[in-house]
Amino acid sequence: MSRRAALIRLSLLIIEFTSLPLLMLASIYLLSGYQMLVPELRIIPESRKIHTDRFLRILTILLTYLHALGGIIIVVERRLRKEVLKNIIRTALITTITFLLLIFLMIEATL
């Protein structure tokens, strides 16, 4: 198996692994947010605790990072032909999302 095929296969596994947990976390955040806006709704018990839980926020940040990383690799590998251009764009995008990850984690550390 070539390096490119292994990279795409690993990226697909990362995306598949992170997609359902991200969908669940997004649903929980949406439902708890709506419940905080409309207190008459009783969908999730203790919605404020869930919505502001530090562990869930960090988990969401890390899963989103991994999901974006896998997606970037797949899109770059499938859409671009020139190897030099692939390397430049992949490196720039991975650097950008890693920088965003560090910003979000630093924000979490200060809260």
C-alpha cells in the first residue's frame, strides 16, 4: 500500500471515528442551549451544567480538530494533482487548525 493510500485510509478512519461523537455533542449543545433560552422546555436535566461543562468543551475541541485534520488531508489528496502544491497547502492548513486548537485550549485553561 502506498503512502498516499495509507494516509487517505487513516484520514477516513479518523473522520468516521469522530463524526458520531461530534454529532452527539452538537445535539447536546443545541438542546441544552435551547433549554437555557426557554426554561419551560425539559429536554435535558441540568442543562446549564451540561452546556458549560469543561470536559465536554475540551472533548468537542479535540474531536473537531481531528475531524478537520482528516478532512483537510482527504480534500487535498483527492483534489490537487501536483505534489509540491499538495505539501504546501496541506502544511498551511494543518498549521492553521493546529494554531486554532492551541488558541482554544489556552482559552479553556484561563476559564
